[in-house]
Amino acid sequence: MYRVNKLIEFSVSRRSFGIGAAALIASSAFTPAFASVGGFVDQTWQRAKARGVSKRVFDIAMGDFKPIGSVLELSKKQPEFVSTAADYVVKRVSDARIGTGHEMRGEWAKTLKAVSERYGVQGEIILAIWGIETNFGGFLGGTNTVHALATLAYGGYRTDFFGSELITSLEILEGGHVRAKDMVGSWAGAMGLPQFMPSSFMKYAVDFKGDGHKDIWGSVPDAQASIANYLKSFGWRAGETWGYEVKLARDFNYQNVWQGLTATLGDWRGVGVVRANGKPFPRDSDTAKLYMPMGGNGPVFAVLPNFGVIKRYNNSDSYALAVGHLADRILGGKGFSVAWPKDTALNADGRKQVQAKLLKKGYEIGKPDGEIGPKTRAAVIDWQTRSGLLPDGHVSGNLLNALS
């Protein structure tokens, strides 16, 4: 136990695992950044021309541009509630999606084998991302990518970012990879089977078929190879999995989780961390962090570096867990050994209420700000210990109710 505890003692502050990630588009009032649509189109043409886009391609893509009302509304929409990891994973790793994944694994076995050999990324991970992003091509999003990006740039929300993506989308059209009418995706500009932003397309899209076009809209081989190339570019470790569901010793120190400690699986085993299915870890030398999305009474995971690589695709712990779990289920694995607890996630106001209640109980944690830092976490663990509860430090609806 000494090695893990010493690592905690001298560890620096790290970003702790959380549930979900901030939405790409925050609430924003629609205030056009340009005096007129015509002025915006003219300026966009000048930028596109300087980047080698022809007038013919530009006119086909932008000639009839009008801001898309639904995109403007979605850019201002806030989520009505905070989703738990259970909500997120259960919705995305459904029996239907698992079944389709099995079918796709058989249908595309030859391609997946070739892609995996070239990029070192397991086929089931590629399938899981494809399945979660577009339901294996069942829904790519029906919004014209150029017009969606133009709407966001014209509307004055992150104009530099979306304006740059807009010009890049026109460059993709100039390169002949897709026709303007077929360049469709999400309302925020994510495109094709893998849901790449235009800038990601330029960096990571692959012409796996060898026909001169990186067709992530209509070519499954190109899309699968592009996903694999993306993951490889961010350091995917060939031959390693994303993580394991684990069980913790009864006297486990939950600060190991919240400090974001990395240790070998052998060291974790030394302090009572074992696989939930009873099997040994394949390699004790692999390194992992612990991820506890819904407290110690729910599923807990030892996540390997590939978990972090998946998060480069979508910076959400819940997303990475869903991808990893769907990949395991496509391979024939079973559901989690520990059931999801009945609990709710807290928004900022709810977290402030937790902090306010801790202050009333005498814990000196500073002014309630909704940010669960080391002082708040330590106070929660101390109060849970004194109250005879599992001292896991997990802040949720159940904790708020227990503090009342």
C-alpha cells in the first residue's frame, strides 16, 4: 500500500474525472456580426479566394446562403438538466445498437482488419465510435455543413472559430472530396459518418479506398480509417484496452480517485482494486486511473491511457465510457457487474447547496461557488465517515438529501 499512498502524498493537483462535458455551443443571443448577409458573403468570398477556392465552387456552396433559423435556436439552447453517466451510457449502449454493432462487425470484418493492421486501433473501438456518432450511418445529420457554419459565423457566435471552419469546408469542396449538396452533418458543423469538423477532416481524414477522395460521407472504409487515424494521431496504444470495471476494498481510500492518481494495475491491486468479473488483469504493468462516475456504490473503472485518447474525440468521460463499453459489448462482453445507483446529478446551484450545508456543519471550505475542489471533497468524505456512510466523496442528489 505504501507505493500508492506515497504517490498520493506527493501528487500535484489534477483535473478530476467529472460527468459529461460542456456543450460545444453555450447560450448566446443572436447578434449578427455583419451589417448584411451580402456583406458577410462578400467577405467570405475574399477569404476563400485567398485560400485557393474557385468562384464556381464558392457560388455553388454559398450563392444562396440565408441564415438557418434552427441553427440559431440550437446555438442558444441550454440543457434542461444535468445528465448522469448512467443516463448517458444507457441511452447510447442500447440492445439495438449492440445488435447492429455485431452485424457491422461481420459485414465489415475484412476492412476493419486491414484498418486495424495499418493504424493499430481495434476494430470494435472504431465500430463503437461510428455507432455512437451516427448510429452506424443511420443518421449523419441533415444540415448543410457550409450553411450551418456560415450561420454561426454570421450570427456572431465564436466568429473566428466557425468562420475558419467555414473556409476550410470550402477548401474541402474545392478538393473534390464531396459535392456541396452531399456535405451534410450536424447543426454545429460536424460532418459525415465520423462527425469530423472540417479542420479535423483536413488533418485526419483518409482515402483508404485509394480513389483520390477522402469520402467520409459515403465510403465506410474511408470513414473507418479516418476514425482510426484520428485515434492513432493522439497516441492510441495498440494492444491495450480502454479500461476495466473494478471492485474496491472495503477500506479503500477514495482520495485515490479524486486526486486523479495514476499507478500500475499491480499497484492498484496491492491496495485492494480487483476486476469486477474476478479475472486477473492481463498485465500488471499497464497504468491506470480510477474513474467513479456515480460514487462508490455504482460501477467503478480502472481506465487506461486509451480512455484519454477517446476523450480527444469528445472531451467527456461519459462519452469515453460509452465508447469503451459499446466496444466491449460488440465483442460479446456482458453488462456492468454493479448496477447503476438511483441518483441524480447536480447543477451549479445544487453543488452550492451542498457547500452551504457543509458550511453550516462547521466545515471551513470557503464561499459556496459550485466548484467541487479539494476542500469541499475532503469535507464531504469527513462528513460521510462521521455519518456512517460510504466515504466516497461523491457529490450528487443523494448526498444533498443526506445532508439535509
